[in-house]
Amino acid sequence: MTNNAELEIKVKNVIEQIRPYLQADGGDINFVELTKENIVNVELQGACGSCPFSRMTLKNGVEEAMRKALPEIKSVEAINL
């Protein structure tokens, strides 16, 4: 398994730990991809997709938790599929 594949598994595990907090507010988050630059792309769903505070939640909550667990991650970005 490559380092990138191992890192992707770790990223997905962090997302699974964060997911219940978003679901409690009527939202959800799905892993989309981990880029070569160690940027995590996610899709915000449900209430999170339309919430005016979703960017703040993403950066101050999800990205902070991700970078604390996995310092090699540069950022977490929301993309629309």
C-alpha cells in the first residue's frame, strides 16, 4: 500500500469521527478525494450544503480536526458534485 493510500484511509477515519456532529445538525459530509498535494476534497450534504456557516464549520471544525490528527494534510475543501 502506498503512503497516499494509507493517508486516505486515515482521512476517511477522521471524517467518520466528525460525521455524527454534522448529522446531529441535519447535515453530512462525504469524502471525495485526497489530492497529490494532500488537500482533502469533501462534499457537504443536507443542511451543511446550504448553511451560511458551512465554510466556517469546514475550516474551523473539520479542517482543524483533520490537521490536528494528520499534520501532513494542507487543507480541507468543499466541492460541489
